[in-house]
Amino acid sequence: MHISGIGVLACVFAAASFAAGAATVSPFDTPLKVVHIALPRDKDNPQAKREVRCSYYPKFMVKEIDLGEEGADQLSILHNGEGRICRRVNAPNEKIVSPDDWTGYFAGVSGDYVFFSADDGWNGGMGFAVFTPDAKKLFEDVEKNWTIIAAVAPPGPAGIDSGHGIGMRYTRVYGAKCSLAGAHGEACWERIRRDTGLQGPMPDCRADYAREQARTPKSPVLDDPTAVEYDVATTIAVNGVHETAVGPAPPKCRPQE
């Protein structure tokens, strides 16, 4: 799905150039406060840290119920005026993220958009999803590092204001279903180009595959599927329609983990 206005994406890349030197700075808004409520210990797993975490923002609160296992037991959002008390029991109008839509942890907020991360990494990256404050999932992807997240105003049909969306620049991790280092590397690259929009010559993964082969000499590595990393800028409109542009830097590739 796409929104019009490649200029918006260009602005995301341009703005990111100013933020490139501040890669260690969080791209998310600072919460007004974060509250931790300890839960009773589990006698079968006494080392687990069980708690409710509530992060407060001007318009809503994001709640995690963490029972010390992989991924939060519940992710939810409460709007202002809906009993934003940090506790395990749910408020009547609490917006609960469906496990069918996402499982993991709360990552942060940017404006009116809520970001959740996956419960574990994947091929050197981390899955993430963007939700509305009503717990509607708009977008998901895999990032290796954020460069910038900022509000944008993508144009609507015939120039109608579509409201403020969000623009993101990050390094995407893409898992191919084929190997760029194998006998059919060129055909694999064509498949990757079709799936990602990447252009230009096929990146050279031979050194990375050779290092992995040296690390596991008894396992054939050349045909292992390839992970490709490349910069993207993605904009999401308020209705969830999104568009992604690929950055100018050449992609990097290596065997998948």
C-alpha cells in the first residue's frame, strides 16, 4: 500500500542526515513518568521479575504486564480519563493489543504512535510494530538501528490534508529465501530486488560467508539464506497507508543466523 508524495520520504532521508551523529539518542518521546508495580513472585520460578510497567504520555498510558517470561503477558493502552491507574487489573475501556497482532515489549512512543518491539532479535535485527492509541496495528518490520522518527504530514487525495502521519528512517534487515553466495546468486539477487526495491549490482557476501564457513567447517554454508541490510525511509499516514523508499547507500549482506 502506498501514499502519494515521494517528497515526504526525501525529507525523512534529509532530516536523518542531521541526526546521523546522534545515533545513540533515543528516537522516542520521553515519557512523563514510568511506574513499576511489583507482582507476587512465582513459587515455581522465584527468580523471575514480575511487574506491571506503566509509561505515561500526555494523551495516553502504555501498560505492560510482565511475568518474567519471554515477551510481556499483556500490552495495552489507556487514554486520558479512562482510569489511568497503574495496576494489573484492566480498566473497562482499556485497549488491549491482540496477541494475534503482536507479542513482545513496549518500545516507545512518537507523537500519537505507539511502538512495540519483538520479544527476541532476528538475524541481528529486532522486529517492531507501529500501533495507534486504539491498539490498531498499522505497520511492522525489522530494524537494526533507528536513525530518526518524526511527525510528517503526507498529502491526501487531490491535496486534501490527511493529518499528521509519521516518518521513520532505519536500517532494515531482510531475510531472503535464497543465497547470494551460492551457485544461483544472480537469480537470488533478482528475487531480492523484486521484493525490496533495491537497485544496483549484487552486493558481495563472500567474505562473510567465508568467515562463517571457517567458524563451522563441518557445515556447508554457501547455500544458507542471505540476510540483507539496507537503509529505508518509511512514512505511515493516519489511516495506516504506508510507503517505503530505499536509501542511496549500497546494501550489506551476510548469511542468516
